[in-house]
Amino acid sequence: MNVSSWLTAAKTKLDPVDAELIILNILHDEIDRPWLVSHNDYILSESEQQRADEDLNRRMAGEPLAYIRGYKYFYGRKFLVDNSVLIPRPETEDLIDFVLGLKPQKILDVGTGSGCIAVTLALELPQAKVVASDIHQPTVAIKNAEQLNARVDFVVSDLMDDINGNFDVIVANLPYVDKNWDWIDDSLKFEPDEALYADDGGLYLIKKLILQIKGRTKYLILEADTSQHPDIIKFAKGCGLELVHDRRFAICFRY
């Protein structure tokens, strides 16, 4: 079977763009539709067709393309991902913009996951010291730092429990999804629960971090759903923090 025939069949079952991305990932590893058009008569090997069919079935079952392809772009860079980490999302780029505006010299990324925040900040602010923590060994994040040549110090820690020193900025995209929300996307079932869900309406870990950081940082930048911002702002102000910015999914506080 050639590429054209495989795509024709696949596009009857799946979004045409998704089908093209699946076959490109196997043959070319880049989003390059002109390449695909110019190679539409390429004959798939048995192993290539088998993998294409398997990936097609995975996508039809709802699995995110990022896990199927093994990567996702974030802030213009290609980050490796697997189903042990949350998929980087465009809204998280707002956190990067907030941090860059502060020009910090020492940064802590709490709950680093794929490392997309820490690695991006290390590359955008090469003079800054960037520390990234996770409750488990951040294997995927370490791989991303290595492949993108970013200088990041990784630490295994439950929030601030094993973090030493103070920081200009602490940034965190912690689990904040409430399992009781009735609008949760079905695709989230493929991502790790530990990286998504938190008790107390999704705010348990965010509140716990706020309680731990007093005297440890000048600024705290968090990601949360917009519906949670009023409760987070009220709690943070009660802990002595001052609201600096509140935009889309990102909230910035300072002491």
C-alpha cells in the first residue's frame, strides 16, 4: 500500500489532518504537508503500515496525538512526552511570559512534569539559575533538558519539602482539576491522574504550596482554571501575598 491509499482509507475514519500527522510522524517526523504530497506514491513497508494502523486505532480511541507522536511543541520548541507526564498546553505559555517580564536570576519550577516550563525558562534566560522539582524522578524532563541543551538542576521533592534556598520566582503548574467538574474532556483519561487532579475543588496542592513559600520567594506564578482564580486570590491574600496579574489561566503574586 502506498501513502496515498493509506491516507484515503484513514481519512474515512479520522480527521484528515490527524491522519496526515500520523503518517508524517512515521515517515518524516515533521509537520511538512508539501513533503507528504510529493511522496504520496511511496510504498509503505510492512512494519510502517502496521505502525500507521496501530497509531490510527489509538487516535480513533481518543488518545492524544502528542502521546502517539511522542512529542509536543511548547514555546516554539519540541518537547518529548509520554503518558507519565502531562501534555504541554498553549495556556501554560502565559506563565513563561510572566516570568520573563520579571527578569529573575533564580527560578524554581515546582511539579515540573515534562520540564517544559523549566527548560524554556533556562533557554530564554540563560544567565538565570533554574531549579525544577517533581514528586518523582523527572525522567522525561531530564531528557528534554539534555536534548535542548538547557541547564536545569533537577530535585525530587514533594512541593517544597526538600527544596533548599530562596528564589526570585517560584512558578508552578500543579494539578488543579476537580474530578467533579462536569465539563472534563474525555481525552484527559489518557493523562496521568496524579498530574491532573487535586482535592478541595482542585486547590489542595496550590494552597499547600502557598503555605510553604513564605520567606522563600519574591514572586509566585501559578496556573489554574479561570473559575478557581477568585478562591486562589482570596486564599493567597490571606497568606500575605499581593496580586500582581491575573490573565487567562495564569496568576502572579508577590510578597
